[in-house]
Amino acid sequence: MQLSYWEKTEWLSGTDFTIIGSGITGLNCALALREKYPESGILVLEKGILPQGASTKNAGFASFGSISELLDDLNNTTEEEMVTLVEKRWKGLQMLRKNIGDKTMDYRRYGGQELFPENDPAFFENCLDNIDRINKLLQPVFRAEVFSLKDNIFRFDKIQEKYIFTPFEGQINTGKMMQALLKKCIRNNIRILNCTEVKEFEDTGSKVFVRTSHFEFSTGKLLIATNGFTPALVKEDVIPARAQVLITKPVKNLEIKGTFHLDKGYYYFRNVGNRILFGGGRNLDITGETTIEFGETKLIQDRLEHLLKTVILPGIPYEIEQRWSGIMGMGKQKIPIVKMLSGNVYCGVRLGGIGIAIGTLVGKELAALTYK
């Protein structure tokens, strides 16, 4: 693609910082850089028409992890590391709320519930037995009781009579959140180019040479915020994980309000006004869902519809309006990777499926790596 003089001078020349990825992490990184370097040239490159991975495709959970997820984490990490991760997620959520504003992104703290299948009482009992332990561990973070028992007030079927509730979980309108971030970046003279994929880069020592799908240019610093798409650029412990989602048409007299987790967090649903948004099922085909290809599969969509009909909305008429998927970034560990890769190249990736919670914090931490 041949660029004009005007395009080169106004969009690419004098670029001090280039961020790859215009999701939650990338845009918050750009805003943090602008605050630290008010006169710098900041450019964000996005390969999609909209933020390509999960930032505009997620379920809108303002979550830090259900009790079964946190217990599962303790099978692979220490108590201190688990608490540190929850603290990062909680701190990131507060940063996001302060940065965007609750009203702007339609933040509602209805609370979060974890449902447990009626045919696995042992799993429920194990989580129940560990409520006090987890509450004690998280006391320094929340300064209050985090998890407690609650009756099945929404009359879900085929689950235990009670579920485990936290008042600290909420929901947001993902689209409004991302639009607000984009507008804030534009107001702060941050340049954003969509449909521009970075193919390769080279740190020459004094600058970074970048080749995109349309043009080549040089930048002072390069910051990678590509989450699930990271393996295409650098070798780090990040693997893509596709998440499939559906949403119903408006359901008459829908009483369900809140965010809900099912089957160790592999399934999740919430109300969007008087609709139900339902996603998950990656555990049915981990290998097949380890992909950067968007799309839906019959195996997972059929399972989502079955659970929607038999567990979430038993006997209640509904219609599916839309289906989609997003790409998350997972790894052997859940702590995000925020590090310097070379003298002028940095990355903030592997958000572990909790990008809404932790993305703002990771973006700020990524920017801070450049501070002199």
C-alpha cells in the first residue's frame, strides 16, 4: 500500500510508542502512556475492524473468579499466589470503574452465583466445606465475607437447592465500555489504525522496525497487547482459547438478574436486560477450541441450548437471536505476563479469561515498563 505524504506525516511519523491490540489492555496502556508522556506520539494498531479478540465479544462479567475456580487454582498454585491474582483482578475492576464510570458502561452489581449440578453432590459439598477457608484468605482483599449460601430464588432446575453467592460480582455492557475507552483515546490524541495486522518486527537497538499488512514504519517502543493472538508474534506461555456464546431474544417476564457460573466456570450466563446471554462449553473439546479461528460448533451450541432449556429457563419459552465467539489467552499459569522482551519491546498478555477484571491493570503495568 502506497502512503501519501500526509498519511506518513500525520499518522506514522514521530511515533514514540506503538501498541499492538486495541482491546482493554492496549487502550489502557495507551492512556497510561499519554498521562506519563503528554507530548509523545502514540499509535495503536488493530488487525480487526473492531478489537479482534475478546474485548468486544465477551460476556460482560465483572468477575474475579467463582469459588470452584479459586479452589481449582489452589490445586496448581499456592494460597498466596491465588490471593495475589484475585487482588489484581479486584484492583483492575476498580480501576476500570474509575476510568470509565459505572453509568457509562452500565455497570450493575447484582452479585454473582455459582450453581452446582444435582447429580454431583460431592463437588458441591467440597466447595461448601471450603467457604470459610476461602473467605479467610480473601479477607485482606475485600475486608468482608466474600462467599455465602443463597437459596435458588430464580428456580433453576437440575441443580442443588442452594448456590454459592458473592455480592462483589457485577456485569457491564461490553460495547459501551469499549466505545468509552476508544473515545477517551481519541480525546487524548492517541492515533488508532484498524484493519492493520503486524506481520513482524525487529528491535534495532535505537528503534523498532515494524512491518504491517499495509506498510512499514519505525517506532521508539513497541508494546504487545494481543492476548490470545500473541503466539503469532512472540513465543510466550500463551495459547488461544475460543469461547462460544449465544443470546436470546427478549424473554417475557424474565426475573433472572445477575451473573452465574456453572460446572467449574466452564459455563456462564447472565441477564442482558430481559435476555439471557449464555456461553462456555470449551471443556467439551479443548483441542478444537484451542484456535484463533472465530466460529461456532454444533457440539458446543447444542450443549448450550440443552442447558438453557433444562436448567436456566425450564418450561419458559425463548428464542435464540444471535451466536458468536471470542478468542481468549490462556496458559499454564493464570498470572498475566507483563515483561520486557528486548530493549524496546514489551508485552502484557495472558489475561486468563478474566480480561474485564484484569485488563486495565495489565495495561497500566505494561505502560509502566517504559517509564524512565
